[in-house]
Amino acid sequence: GMKGWSLVSSPDPKRRDPERAIEAVKRAVKGDPRSGGVWQCLGWVQYRLGDWRASVEALEESCRLDNGGDCAQWI
């Protein structure tokens, strides 16, 4: 999950790889589909990639799994 985030948020543009980022975080979700944290990471990666609808859906799922979520999920 966090590897995917670093691949879209690295301050060094040469280290950014959106395609690998989304693949990494989707693998994390498949590996632990009941983790609000990996769904949150998926939502933020999708947000950074401009996939707003998917981002909202993933963040809503993270809130559901985390019994309401927190400020990092309520965007």
C-alpha cells in the first residue's frame, strides 16, 4: 500500500510511476481486503491520479472498515 503512495507522491519526479503505484496498491487491497488502511491508500493514490470517483469509493470503503474513519479518510 505505502509503496504505491510513494510512487505517486515522491518529491523526485524521476521516482514517480503512476502505473506501478496503482498496481502495487491494488495488490495490497487484494492481499488484505478488510484493512481500512490499504483502502485509504488506494483512495489517495487514485486521488493523486485524478480518478475522483474511484477515490471517493475507496475512501468510503476505508471509513466503513474503520468504523467511521478519521480526517484522512473523510475528504
